[in-house]
Amino acid sequence: MRIVVIGSTGHVGTFLVPRLVALGHQVVAVSRGQRAPYRPHPAWERVQMVPLDREHLEAEGGFAARIAALEPQAVIDMICFTEDSARGLVEALRGKVQHFLSCGTIWVHGPSASVPTTEEQPRRPFGEYGIRKAAIEAYLLDEARRTGFPATVLHPGHIVGPRWVPLNPAGNFNPQVFEHIAQGRELTLPNLGLETVHHVHADDVAQGFVRALQRWSAGVGESFHLVSPAALTLRGYAEALFARFGHEPRLAFLPWSEWQRDQSEEDIRSTWDHIAHSPSCSIQKAEALLGYRPRYSSLEAVFEALDWLAGRGLLETRPGKHTEKEQQK
Ligand SMILES: NC(=O)c1ccc[n+]([C@@H]2O[C@H](COP(=O)([O-])OP(=O)(O)OC[C@H]3O[C@@H](n4cnc5c(N)ncnc54)[C@H](OP(=O)(O)O)[C@@H]3O)[C@@H](O)[C@H]2O)c1
């Protein structure tokens, strides 16, 4: 099948494109060409790279037509952030593609209620990103169910993989949290550390997209979570990391209002966003209908990412050592 992947060289595309090539698909990889995939793979030699700037072309009104002109049989849209953006593609591709897969997010759910959260639960998104992704999902599923447009929406959790810093046990992306734990230093968590995060390895997200393509009849008109088999509490996540680095857990807890005092604005914002959602999503639907089988638990995915960063000196995990950044302080 001729498949156009929009946003093809990022966290997910790095794993997805080689998987599609290995299955014999003809892949057309759309991106601005500003970055290479995270890891080299011979499959990329068989991929047609098409440099297009979506934002720029959407502002001019020509993006969707450029995608249609690539004559795809299927389109995987990794980087859709507004309903208008989705609508443009649907209108240009209606009647022309067999399958249209759109990348959403588990942020289409608001705060967790009954967990694990299923795809069927009512959407209560908050924050611009989640609200917009929920609008895209609602639009695409309506088009699929009402007009037959062959859309599937896939919702990843916190994407993890080698080469970038995973979401940490404080619910933000500050790499020093991992370094503190590795060095056996005390970590203070907000509240009781019982709020949750739900990671997924980028290759498992790629697997989910591939399975959805393969199970067309089960996937069209549906949305699916793509997450690891189980979410982690912040506390459980931190304890597992202390153990991984050979330490007894050294945890302290502070109410949210006090925890914030020693944190940067960026970390506060990020932690709040994660704990206010406290995701814990079900993969039962993806397992049953798509045959999705994540290879990585949340911890396995995080450990692989940390090993990769530490192995290249990008994260200091040896006791008593400090990163260059810390030494300069
Ligand atoms: N990160 C997470 O934890 C997370 C969690 C849930 C859902 N998601 C969803 O995952 C999707 C992103 O996937 P990802 O993490 O694989 O992406 P990513 O790592 O951010 O990579 C983005 C890809 O899109 C290309 N791109 C960026 N801007 C572009 C533009 N204006 N025109 C054309 N190409 C452009 C990039 O290459 P160039 O820079 O070379 O153009 C790259 O290939 C989004 O829909 C996001 O909502 C992410």
C-alpha cells in the first residue's frame, strides 16, 4: 500500500516508518526536513522523503491538496492539532484513501474518574491541547460513522524512547530528578505520590498504528488508547527507580501548595498538567480489536531511555557525580 506519513521523523515515525517498509508498504515521509529520524535504519533508503511545512502551507491553503497529490492509499497524520487541520485533509482525501489514521492523545480525557479509563468514557478534556485533540477525535469519528470516511484515531500516553528524557516521577521532564534518584538523594513528591502517569514506548505506539492498518474493519470509526499495560503512581515509579540504582527509596511528601515552592515555573506547570489528569488508561479495546500487544511496561520503556542517555553521558547516574550543568551552578 502507498502510505503517506505526515510528521514522519519524530518519536513515533522513527519506529513506524521502518515497520511499514518491512511490511512491504511504499512509504512517503512528509516533514519539514529539519530533523533526521532518531536512529538510522536501512529502511529509510526505500522511503520517499517529501519536504513540506504543514503550518506554512495550511496558512496558504495548499497543504491538503499537496497531500492528495501524493496519491496515498492510506494517510497517517502524526501532527494534527486543530479540527480545521483535520477537516482540510478529510475534504481533500474523501473517496481517495482506504484508511486515514490520526494521532491523538490520552489528554482527550480530562481528570481520571473510573480507572482504567476506557475509550467509551465521556470526554472531559481541559487545557487547549486536550480540548483541541478531543474536537479532532469527535470530528473524525463523526465523519467515519456518518459519511464513511475511513478514519481511526489512536491515543498515545507519555511517549518514551531512547534519545529523549522521559516523564519523570515528579510528573515533569526535569532530568535532574532522575539524577537525584540515581545518586540516592531524597526526592520530594507532591501530595502522597499517589497520582498516576501512563507511559508508552514509541515503538509500541508504532505497533498500534500498524495493527490498526492491518485490522481496517475493526479500526475504522473507532479510537484506541496506545499505552503500556499499566500506569504508575509517582511513588511507585520513584521507588522502582531507587531500586534500579541500588538504593532504598528516599522519599518525602509535601502538599501541592508547599511542593511548588522549590520548583521552576516550567516544572510546576508540567507536574500540574500530569497530576491533574492522573491518567490510567485501558488497552483492552486495542488488544481485543487490533491485536495490540505492548512489548514494554512503563518501567522497561523508561529504563531503556535512561540507559541510552546515561550511556552517552547525557544523564549522570553515578553516585556523587554531577552533570556539567549542575557544576556550572
Ligand atoms: N510526546 C508525547 O508524549 C505525546 C503523548 C501523546 C500524544 N502525542 C502526540 O504524538 C504526535 C507527535 O508524534 P511524535 O511525538 O512522533 O512527534 P515529534 O517527535 O514531535 O515529531 C514531529 C514530526 O513532525 C515533523 N514536523 C514538525 N512540524 C512540522 C510541520 N510544520 N510540517 C511538517 N512536518 C512537521 C517533524 O520533522 P521536522 O521538524 O523535520 O519537520 C517530525 O517528523 C502528536 O499528535 C502529539 O499530540 C505525543
